[in-house]
Amino acid sequence: MTKILLQGGNILDPAHGSLLLRHDVLIENDRIIDVSSTPIDAPDAKRIDVSGKTVMPGLIDCHVHVLASLANLGANALQPGSLTSIRALPIVEAMLNRGFTTVRDAGGADWGLAQAIAIGLVPGPRIFPSGKALSQTGGHGDFRPRSDVLEPCSCAFRAGAIARVADGVDAVRLAAREEIQKGATQIKIMASGGVASPTDPIGNTQYSEDEIRAIVAEAEAAQTYVMAHAYTGRAISRAVRCGVRTIEHGNLADADAACVMREHGAFVVPTLVTYDSLARDGARLGLPADSVAKIESVRQAGRDSLKIYAEHGVQMGFGSDLLGEMHQDQSQEFVIRAEILGNLEAIRSATSIAAAILQREGELGTVRAGARADLIVVDGNPLDDIRLLAGQGEHLSLVMQGGYLHRSRI
């Protein structure tokens, strides 16, 4: 059966904030071919009655690490590659069960895993992989412990490492070209210190401006863009002025940085749920003590940053950035955001805005003719109750990805 007809559901249009009552949606192969307020006559289609339920676009998480099966990223990188890949399989399937039909991996996942999902070998969200994130020596992607003599970095080839170390303009140009050649759909860089890494204070800036501009130039030559891990206003402004398109985390942003982002049309992808999860479970799950100590310095600031971004018109994508067993908290990000920005903006962050970040407007994050048939059916209206999108997909009666019914209990 190549045609599926969803009958009588209420369609959530995130971009316009409207709920279209009692509409039919006709899917053929992997595309939506018709959306109508009058009944669609499709006698050859499989019919599914979704009346009283909400039909909405499949969710998009713009910041995941699907290969991070351990909270300690240094230990994660030491796993055999085969074990790393196998441990990712239940992680990606659980994401799809939660309604995330697409994710952007922010370091670790490669073309091979993305392809395995794309051709149906394993269930999971469509992956936009970054390959290995690029980090300077001693930066957020360098998980080597402090010592008098640094051993050569193995992170360029270990499957479980989220990053590789490269220093200098020529070296970062080569690293960016290599990641693109291996299938990265965008390039990730570390532009400030971070929580999970052992030797870089959060306030540090990372990579010289010449290095960042070189990486941006390589990404643009390949018709893509750069996403940057950055916390402070100083690191954010610096990266955006060098051409970075999306800022990841951005917890310590100030008004000046938000103005720079707005001026340059940059996006931000906050990842608030990870700090709650790390504060609760990080130490128990092996996060090093140095990293645990950094969490509170950015946790509340992350919530405060949402108001700064909103006041200055910076568009916010949905991100979770979870590690190990904490992946199960992914959808709690909706609840955190909705408390500050409202239900609609939380939903937009994972649909229409996320699609714009991925440069897939009109194809993802929307329910309209011509779009990919990535759809979820919710038991109720998430505009009224955002918790319908939380949990492990208990309130989703249908998850469709590319026209394929991953699961349905209708």
C-alpha cells in the first residue's frame, strides 16, 4: 500500500500557530500530496481515522549525540567502534518513538549510521550528521587528561569520540574538508569552553578568528554552514561575526550578543534539559567531578537566556544534548521551554524553526502538500497541554516517517 489517508484530524500548523479542524491528509509514498478541509476521495488508500486527535509535523531535535551511550565522553571514546554503533541503535529507536522523525547530530554520528536509517536497516530519525566536531587542543572536544606530555589524539578515528583536534588555519581547512567528504551535512566547531570536557573553563574562547573564518569558508564552499558550541556573549558574538550560522547552548548570552545574532540572522539552539539531567544523574553515571562542578554555572542562566533571545528576535531551535541513560529525558525540553516561552513557541522550536535551521523549510516541520510525510498524531491538543509531547511517546497514537508507519495504535 503506497497511499495512506488520515481522516478528520485537527492539523497543527506551527508556523502560523493555528489548528485546522477536521482535515484529511493524503500521503503517497514519502510525500504529503493533499491536505483538505473536505473529505478526500482516495479509494485505493489505507484509511486511518484520526478524528479528535492532532496531526502535526514530526519533531526535529537540532542537537543530539546519538553515539554518546556513556555520560563520560572520554570513556565513550574508548569503546570499540562496533560496540559504540550497536549501543546507538536503541537510542535512535527511542527517539523515533518519542516522535522525533529528524535529528541533527552535533558530533559523533556519521554518514554510515544516517544511511542505515535512511535505507530502513534500523529504525530511527533521519540524521543530519556533523561527523566529528572540530576542536582546538585543550578545547571542548579534547578529552585528554592534563599531563606533562600529551599523547597523540586518537579522536579522529574512534567511533565513540564526538570530536577531533585540529589546530591552525591549514589544519582546520583540511579537517572541515575531510568531514564533508565523509558525509557531514554541516560542520560543528567548539568556540568556547564547556561542561563535559576536562581542561577548558566555560569562559574561554576557542579557535582564532582566522581559524573560524577558514572553517566557515570551507562549509560555504560546500553549500552548507557552521554550527558552534558557545556559551558566553563574547564567544557567541565572535563566532557569529566570523560567519557561524547557529549557536549551540548559548546559556551565558547577553543583550549585545543577541543583537549581533539578530543582525546576522543567526539561530540559537538552547539545550536546557541536559543541565537538569546532568545535575540529577551526571555524577552517578560517570560524569567527571570537574564537569559536575560546572553545571550550576550555566543551568539557571540557560533559562534566563531564553528571555534575552526572545526579546531580541533571535530564533530558537530545539536541542537536547543528552548523554547515556539521560537520552530518555529528551522530550522534557518541551516542558522547560513552554514554562518560559509558551506552548506554541516550544512546538515551533522543534518544527518550523528547526526546519529552517536544517535549510529544509517547506519539506520538514510542516503539514502541507509537497512536504515529506513525517507526521505524528497526538491524543489531544499540545497547544493546550505541552506534556502530551513529553515522556516516551505515550500520548502519540501514530508516528510516521517518510510515509512509513513506524508505529500506530489506531
